[in-house]
Amino acid sequence: MKILAVDTAGKTAGVALMEDERLLYECCLNNGLPHSQTLLPLIDQCLNLCGLHCADIDLYGVNAGPGSFTGLRIGLAAVKGLALPRKTPCAPVSTLEALAAAHVGEGTVVCALDARRAQVYCAAFDLATHDRLMEDDARAVKDLAEFVKKSKKPLFFVGDGAALCYNEYGSLDGVLPTAPALALPRAAAVAMVARKMALAGQAVLPEALMPDYHRLSQAERERAAKLAAQKAGGQE
């Protein structure tokens, strides 16, 4: 099974190609350029260097969320465009599960993405088994206190929201630091989770790919606040 996976949920753009469990290619670009400018050239480079074409791909993996709304849409749109002509199966991967899949050991990994407004999109996993310990959701950083204190140690944070969590919990016993360069998302991990999903019958047709934002967009929040204010004003 040849798996092409992309990661555009955060600040980095990543592309990976796996054949079964063998990693053939991986690239992580973290130069600040927009994903709309870099993703397709990265995919093209990946296929060219591996001597493959879209017709050779058996499965596409892509982050479905949570993450940057714009980044998720770019990744999902690109994969849909590549997969639709041949109805190639696609795996909508949890960004946070993919972050965890790149790490092994003993203890707990908390995957966190900066959601702004003192919040993170986060989930937690057992490092040894990769069993899920916390569901994907947007949470205030301070709301993680009880989980962090009761978690199996050692515990560390990964993702672009890790710094926010370390500011709050880094001094606690059993909370270990991580090297920022090694805590970045990996497209190879997206491919690994995609393969697992496909083997479990969880792949979907490309037209079924949908983002899972886990929170309303800013425009939707502002609209909801405006409607609530209008409703409150009408009741006075």
C-alpha cells in the first residue's frame, strides 16, 4: 500500500510517502510561506523523486483537524483534487493523534495546538500504547491542571501550543521539557495513522473529506454574539 500524506494544520507544511510501513520520503517546511504556495510543489517533488504518479497512490492521508482553519482547508482541498479522479480512498486524520504517533516511550504525551484566546486544541495519549487519554477539543490552558497533575509521568507537551502549556505547568514534578525542533508535526505520522485507519476500514471516498474544526470560526462567533445581542435587546 502506497500512502501519500500531507500536514497543513499548523505553521509547517509536510509531505510524506510510505509503502506499507516503510518511509520512502518526508519533507517538513517551516519557512513561513503560505501553504497555498508550498504544498503542491512539495507533493510534486515527492512524487518525482520517488518515481511515482498519482495513479500509483493507494491511499491519501490528510489532517482533518483541529488546527488552522485555512491550513486545514488547503490540505483537504489538495488531497480531494488529487484523489477524486480515481476515487482513491482517503483517511481524515486527527492532527493531535498524528502528533502523538511520532513519539514513543513511557508516560503521557499531551498534544497542543495554539487556538488563541488562551486556549489550545489538545488531546492526550499514553506513550507506550498510544491509547487515547483525552478527546480532541479546544480547552483553556488552565483547564488542563487536574489532568496534568493526575497523569502518568513523565509527561511532556508537543505541538505549536506546547510553549503555552509549559509556561503554565513546566515547573511541576514529572513534566519534562522537549526540544522544539523535535516537537513539530510530521507528515510521516499522518501516514502512519492513515494506514491504521485504512486497515480498520475507516478510510473514506475523497468527496466525504470534511474539516473538523472543534470550534466556531471568528466570523461565526461574531455573528452568534451579534444575534444574541439583538435578541437580548428585543426582549428589553
